[in-house]
Amino acid sequence: MTWFATPNSYTGEDVAEIAAHGSPVVLELLLRRALDLGARLAEPGEFTQRAFLAGRIDLTQAEAVRDLIEAQTLTQARQAASQMGGALSRRVGPMKRALVELIALLEAGIDFAEDDVDVTAGSEIARRISELMPELMRLEASFARGRIVHDGLTLAIVGRPNVGKSSLFNRLVERERAIVTATPGTTRDTVTERISLDGIPLELVDTAGLREGREEAEQLGIARSREALADAALVLVVLDATEPLNEEEHRLLEAVRRRPALVAMNKSDLATAAAAPVMEGVASLATSALTGDGIAALRERILALATGGAASEPGMLTSLRHHQAITATLAALTDAAEANRNAVPHEMILLDLYRALGALDSLTGQTTSDDILNLIFSTFCIGK
Ligand SMILES: Nc1nc2c(ncn2[C@@H]2O[C@H](COP(=O)(O)OP(=O)(O)O)[C@@H](O)[C@H]2O)c(=O)[nH]1
Ligand SMILES: [Mg+2]
């Protein structure tokens, strides 16, 4: 038994922790005994929620506890650990202080108008607001990388039969996961495998070759391929570099033209430059699943496609909730700046500034409604 005395426990309350040998029978027995003696089972995330309500951690840190438990790659775990350590809150702290200062300045001008307190000049208000914007915008932009580190992405590998989709898939997952044969139409069902590309979780989907299906099983496989193609965030179109494009491939390239897509001209070991099919403005690179040529470059290109070139940084926004809070802060500050330009009374500008502060505070949980709090903590596992 370990005793954590208030206020130095995880939740801030008096906490007794029982550690036991891992046998499920022993644990079950201990749990039953504790329940018989008046204990009750914790709700999902209840300990973390109590820690949050006691002010031990803020909301971004609480969310990071869940993210750390659910982390599947080392990068995800590191990102969650850094957020748990307060990286995001530390980034938001100075912006909040600057905003509170500006609010205090305007409030003072209104409250003590008769006592000769100088009314803040419009130019000073404009300067203070515009000083806040760049870092808020950087923070908003960090969501591009933060979201994919957090959520991962799906990449569908598509193309006609026998071009080497399964071979490339196996190269990327670094084992013989999908069946490769010289007979077209071998892959009948989608095969998925999770890999980590520079820490970014990527779900690869190998699909059945797209063509007019010969029999029912293959037709079903092709229907699934089309679904996988529609659902995936990223698409890898595989072509055979030794053969001209056919109708199906022209249609496919047209379909992915406006999507994040890459084209692998596979079997480059067999291809002569003259035989390389003509591309239609889609980025392509030569690969050989047989020799491994171009596979490293393919990984890099997939990574660049996934991240859009956004680099990793401390205190990234990782959830839509974070992103919405920052977008709302930016919108309210933009309104405040606009009102200030139009020489609107300070009472009105303050309304916008308070709205910005509220949005910023919702990120760390100071002004988050109970409904949203309950929603967040319900996604935790029990006993955390
Ligand atoms: N020479 C050569 N053969 C390849 C290459 N990639 C795949 N193949 C062969 O092409 C055939 C079809 O490959 P597979 O991966 O099953 O194609 P899929 O139908 O598109 O999944 C197999 O015999 C592979 O060994 C490559 O880069 N070079
Ligand atoms: Mg295949």
C-alpha cells in the first residue's frame, strides 16, 4: 500500500494505492474486497478529472494523459509527454498575460475616466493586438503537423493488377504481408498494416487491382478498392513503367488529380526511358519493388505529402478542440482590431477582447463548459 497525503497526490486528495501481483484472480479478489468495504469503481478518467478540478493540471495536460495511454508510436508518446509537462499551456501563457494586460488597461480607462487616468490611445491598442497575432497564427498552423501526429493518416495503394502494388506495400511495411504473384488479380481483399513514418502513424491499404472483375470475389475486391481509394487521405497510384497507360489508369489519374497523391512508376529495373508512360501533371517517381531502388525516396515523398512539409515543434495543437479555441481567439482579436480602427467605444472593444480571452481560456479548461469536460473525460479508460 502506498499512501499519498493531500495535497501532494495525483488528484490533490488523500489517496491510497494498492499494488498487487498481476494475477487476474488476485486482482479480482482485492477489488471485490475493496468494494465490499465501501469503495466504488471509478468512472472513466475520474482520477484525471479530479486532478483537473483540483487545479493540479490544466485541460491540455489532462488530455495528454489520455493521449499518452493511447500512443502507438514513440513520436506520439513524446508529443503527449511534452503536452503533459505543460508545453502547450506554456506557449499560451504569455499570450494570455498580454491579453489580460490589454483588458486591464481598457477597463482602467473606463472605470477611472473622471480620475484623470489617461484613456489608452487607439494606436496603442492596435499595437498590442497586432503583437499577439503572429504567435497565435503560428500556433494555429501547428495543427497541420500536430493533428497527423495525433491521428495518423491512411494511404491507399491503387493501380491496375500486376503493377507491383502488393510488392511495394510489403517493401513499405518491411515484411511479406501481402501475397505477391505473377498472376493478375491475386489480391482480392484490402490488406491493411500500420507503419510509423518518422513517427507519424500511417495506415497502409493494399488494394485489389482495378479492372473489370472476372468473377464475383474479384469484383467484390475491386469494389472495396474503390471504397479504400475514396476514404484514404493519401493515395499512391502504382503504374508499370514498362507499359503504356490504359483507360483505367487515365481515369484513376484524373480522379486523384486534386487529392494528395503520388505516382510510383514501378518496375524501373525493367523500364527503358522511352517506354516510360506519359504523366498528367501528377508528381511521380521511379521505384523498383524488386531491387528496392527508389523505396527510400518513396518514403520521403509520402512523409512530405502527409505533413505538407510542416515541421515538428514544441506545444503543437493536436486536437480539433485546441484548434477551434485558437481560431476563435484569432477571430475575436480580429474583430477587436477592426472595432478599434473604427473608433468604437472601448466598452465594445472589451466585449471582443473578453471573447478572445474566453476562447483562449477554454483551451486550458478555465472556461470550458461541464458538457465538454464530461465529453473529454468520458473518452478516458477507467481508473485513469
Ligand atoms: N521486375 C520487377 N518485377 C516486379 C516489381 N514489382 C513487382 N514485380 C512483380 O510483378 C508481379 C506482380 O506483383 P504484385 O506485387 O503482386 O502486383 P499487384 O497485383 O499490383 O499487387 C510479381 O511477379 C512481382 O514479383 C518490380 O519493381 N520489378
Ligand atoms: Mg496485389
